[in-house]
Amino acid sequence: MIIRHGETFYNPFRMHDSYGKLSLDDAWLQQVDLLTQDLKNLHTDDVAVVLSPLTRTWETAYPYLQTFLKKGELEEIQKQYFELQTQY
């Protein structure tokens, strides 16, 4: 299964967000919540999460990651992710 991030505020206006710092819009944040609920039953042994350095990819993945990662693991991934993000 492949899940792609949603839209930012700029997307409906056909404006490009090449730096990836924009957040998902409210409608897509609600979709992320619904998606997370649906994915909770997925076996975590079968999961690989791949993120680009775009803010909206983290916002899409984070709620799901919270459902099966231990706090320390999630904090380490978050730290590494945001370190990578500062390079772009």
C-alpha cells in the first residue's frame, strides 16, 4: 500500500510549494485522522514508512507512527527527520 500526502493551502490555487514547508490544509488533516484509524489494524511487521523532507509528509505519517512506535523510538525518528528537513 502506498499513501501519499494530501494538499496544502496552495495546491487548489495551482501554486507550487517546492520548499515543502507548508502544512496540510484542514480537510486533509481530517483525512489523516480517518486514515490512521483505518490503518491501526494493519500488522506492523508488514509496514515500511518512507518520507520525503516535506512537512506535509510528516504530518501524514506522524499520527500513524504514534499508534505503533514506542515514545523513544518516535522521538528519535522525529529528531532525525527534522535534522534532514533542515538540509532542504
